[in-house]
Amino acid sequence: MSAERHIFLFTDLVGFTALTSEEGDDRAAEVALQLHDHVRRLAPAHGAEEIKTLGDAVMLRCDEPALAVELGLRIVDDLEQVPGFPPVRVGMHTGPAVQRASDWYGATVNVAARLCAAAAGGQVLASQSTCDAAGPLPSVELSDQRLHWLKNVTEPVAARLASRRVPALSERRRCFLRNLLPRRTQEVLS
């Protein structure tokens, strides 16, 4: 099966090798399985299917780019709240791919995996093709586009960091805070 457009999302744990060395194989396996279980719970609501797990990583395929970006953010945001959980990173790319024997192949898959590796802990790195396909995302802030030279990819890949948009303070709340906070903090709020 092949199609014109698929969104592939990779997520993995930053520092997993160090975690294994410091806390042992059993603890590392528990943490990896926690990541897998968490992603499996979130995937269906975001129109994603799990393709496979690879040690401390999960590969997903999505049909809707906006939902893929939301899923990436949700994975990172949720696991940042778990005390002692290692940082998670996500990379995603949109394009054509081919399916063989329940796995997916092609440059799109490779670029998504490489973008994951290029992301830092707590980051969601979405290719420009994914951002373009997603269109406006009201609850998502996208950084300026940057070119990334990825391992074994001949051309640089344009990508953006996705993060949650911080809601603006309402005027009523801003007035309330001005009355409570020192003058210097009030200047920042204005």
C-alpha cells in the first residue's frame, strides 16, 4: 500500500543509554514500557496507528497532520509531568511512503526518524511539510523555520519547533495581577 501523503512520528527518550547504565536494565525497560503504554493510550484519539516500538522509541503513522502535531505535544507535555521520567523528544515528517509486511519504508520515514534524533529533550520538531499540511493550529506556536542537516539525508530539511501557545491574560486578570504584584512585575505584564 502506498499513498501520496503520510505523517510519520517518532518519539524516544533522551539519555536512555545513560539511564540503563545508571539505574540498570530492569529500570530502563520499565521506563521504555511506560513510554510505549502512554503513546498507545493517546494514539487512537489522534488518528495515529502504532507501527512498531524500537527499544525506547515508538514509530507512529498518522493521517491528519494537525492531529499528529497535537499528539507529539501531548506526549511531551504529559510525560514532563511524571517525576523522574527522562525527557522525551518527537520528530515528524510528511510525505509519500510504501508499506511492506506491516512496516513502512521510504525517505519520509527516514527523515521523521532523523528529525526525532535532532530534537532535544522536551521538543517536538515538525518538518515544514508537516506544518504546511497541518495549516493554522490555534493552540500551537511554531518557531521560525530552520534548516537541519540530517545524517544520511543529502539535502537540508526545513523544520520548526512546535510548542503550546501560552494563552494571553484577559484584561480582568491582568488588572487583578497588577494590584497584587510589585511594580517591576507589573511592567512585564503590560
